[in-house]
Amino acid sequence: MDPTEGPVLYQKLLLWESSLEVEEEEEEEEEREISQPLVPNPWRPQDSSGNKPSGLPGAWARLAASLLLLAISGSLAVWQLQTKGGLTGNLGSVAPPPSGHSHSPGVYHHSAIISPAATCSDLGRELLVAGGNVVDAGVGAALCLAVVHPHATGLGATFWGLFHNSSSGNSTALTSGPAQTLASNLALPAALPTLHLIHARFGRLPWPRLLVGPIALAQKGFLVDTALAKALAAQGTEGLCPLLCHADGTPLGPGARATNPKLAAVLQGAALTPTSDLAGDALLSLLARDLGVEAPSAGPRPTLEPAMRLPMPQGILFTTPSPSAGPELLAQLETTLVSGAPSPDPCPPFLQTTTTPASSILATVDNSGSMLLLISSLNSSFGSGHLSPSTGVLLSNLVPGSATSTWACPLILHGSPDDTEAEVFGWVASGTPDVARAIACALVSHLAGPQSQTQQEPTESPKACGQGTLLQVSAHAEHAHVSSVPSGCCPFQGF
């Protein structure tokens, strides 16, 4: 992508326009001047002889009427400004006006978000309603997941992303940069600088605005959902108390309230950080002190670079570069789609790995075709399994040399290389180390038969391999579409 391009902006729905009101008032004034009232004004001086009233009393009357109209107009203007300010100042305080017709679940007029946690999907929608774009919603939801899903993601996670710009038709890849260690088997935390970087380049809302919701969840508490409760039951609480434990040391169950005030303090500090490089420096210092090691002189170096692309008759495919699984994914698809070879088995025998990376995914899309796919991982459930007492952060146990990032292979299909308004489809998967096969299968199934997106309801096929999850988003017929496989596994929101 051209680095000189400016931020991507999306128009907000204007609730009123003062210019229209001025035009209406002028038209009404003209009508008053050319028409006589059917009922005489009792407050206007009248001449019983039929002559016009004298100039002086009439002038005073017109002056009083003008002052009265001015006072009324001023009051209306103040009320409208207060109303408008309230709508944009309080997230989710007002829903968009009804459109007069309904859609099937997962179809929205403007934009939508889908994520593993209902709380974070709600937060993403609130950012969209507040005037944010897909990057704002996606980054805000990712920071929310860092609070409420510490088993799958967090500030210590490695991030990959794929952003499609509907204005230019180009896609940009986001990476946390080469894996670095802070201590033995513990990776440098890269989430804050990585998310800060893509927001600074493509976001619209102020950076601190995105952190309001995650800070409140960490400070005031969040309810443990089923996914976190299951991970806790399987992992145990060693190293995770008191954050995710009852007083007796047993793991929190579904519906229990958890807080992370140390993480809230870290996020509050990040909200005041002006650059992506500085976003993680304070966190690194605190983590190094907890571990008794020297803080590194340089933190993670996330990057934004043009996405890998594969032109094909059906459009252009975009994905993330190496060391993600993107190149492997494109190689599979090129063999299948371009060469006409048989479709690969979407779910082959699992790769023999010592651990199955635990990852977290989300996707946002608007009706113009702009979309952001994000995927992150701590490499295993709860990462290192050791909670930093000064920061409330769990570090990844990802180490250099073993970081194949096979869990990262988001894919975007732009339907026509010459049409910026063409249909755009996106897929991102989590679960097993071989999710590239599931995404390849999803794309092949999509291209197998000509059917409109409105006919593609969420189904159980194509399935994600193993216990994985596949998110599907698209822009079709000026609407945003979101769904998941298996159906209903990930809450979605939009408007």
C-alpha cells in the first residue's frame, strides 16, 4: 500500500443539518410575507377604519416578534446541539433509526463485527455507532478480548492482521514482527504496539477512545463466559490466582465476576501513549522487574506491509506473508483453483505437534467492502501460565525457532480487480495448526456454485478442522454480512 495515503475515513450518519433548517426557515418567512393570516393576530394593532396601523407601534410589534422568534430559534439550536452531543458522546445510547424492513441474522446495512465474546462484539458495535470505522471496532474488540479471554489472547500475545481498504482495493498485512524473548521461553509482549500501529495508520476515532471499554472491564470487572470457564477447568489455576480463582483456590465458573486492576492501570497508561513504540515500553519495564531480568533496549517492531496476492479469474486473493501460514494457503489455492487440480482434503490428519496453539479471532466489515481480520495467539492455553503481579499480563511461551505461526492465515477475496465496488469476502480461522486447509475448503466451496451471499446462511459445512472456528464476513449488495462455522459459536453485532 502507498505509505503516503491518508487515514481511511467513513462518513457518519448526520442526525440533522443546520443548512437544511436555514433553508426551511427562509421558505417559511417568504410564505408569511406573501400570504395574509386568515385569523387576525389579537396582539397586532388594528385600525377600525381599515387603514394600516401607524409606523411606530407596528415597528415595536415587529421588533418584539423578532426577538421572540430569535429566542425560540436559539433554544431549538441549543437543544439540537445537546442532543447531537449526547448521541456521539455516549456509546450505544441511541440505536440507528429503523430502516422499515428486516434482514436475516448477521446482515446489516452499515457495518458489523463478529468475535468469540459477546461483550467484545457489543463494544465493537458501540465504536461503530460512535462513528468509528472497521479498524477502530476491530482494535477495540481485540483489546476487550485481551481482558475477558486471557486463555486465548492478551497483551502478551502475537498478532497477525489483514486489512482491506475498499477505497483503494488494496490489502495490508499486520504483523507483530520477529519473535523475541524477554526471558527463557517467554516472548516479548507485542499486542499494544501492534494494535496501536494499525490504528494510527487506518483508524478514525482517537486512540484513548478505544481503551475506555477495556479499561472499565478490567477495573470494574467482567463475567467469566463459558469459553474461559472451560479453559480454566482444563488448565487449573496454578499461577493464575487470585485473578481467576475463588478465595479457596478453585477456578471461577461461568457467570463469576473477575477483575484485573493491574491490567486496567497498564491500559490507562497506554491510552496516554502517543506512539506505537512507546505503547509497550512501560509494560516491558514492569514485566522485566517482575521477572528479575534487564529490560530490552528495543521492544517489538510490528510492521505494516502489502499483503501477499494471487490474481485469479474470480478476482484477487490476499493473505499475510511468512512466517504465517499465508504462503502455504496461497500455494494450496493456486494448485486447486488455477491448475484445476482436485480440491485438497480440508481436514487431513493433524500435524504431530507438542502443543496445539490456542488462538483468538475476530472480524469487522462495512457495506463498502472494507474489512479487518485479526488473529492472535499465546501459543498455548493461558500462554506461559504465569501471571505478572505488576501488570496482570500473561506472557506467551512462544520462542524463536519454533514460531511457525501455522495458526495465522486470514484470507480476503476481492471479486474484481477493476471494480472497487465489487463483492469482498473474508475468512479467518482458529483452532488447530492446520487451519489453512479449512479456509481453502471454505473458499473452494464459495466458488463452486454461483449463489448470492444473501442465500448463504451460516451452516455447519464447510467445517473447520478439529475444534476450530471459522469466521466468514463479506460486503454484498451494499450490506455487511457476518457468520461463523460452526453456526452460532461467535456472537455478532452491527447496525
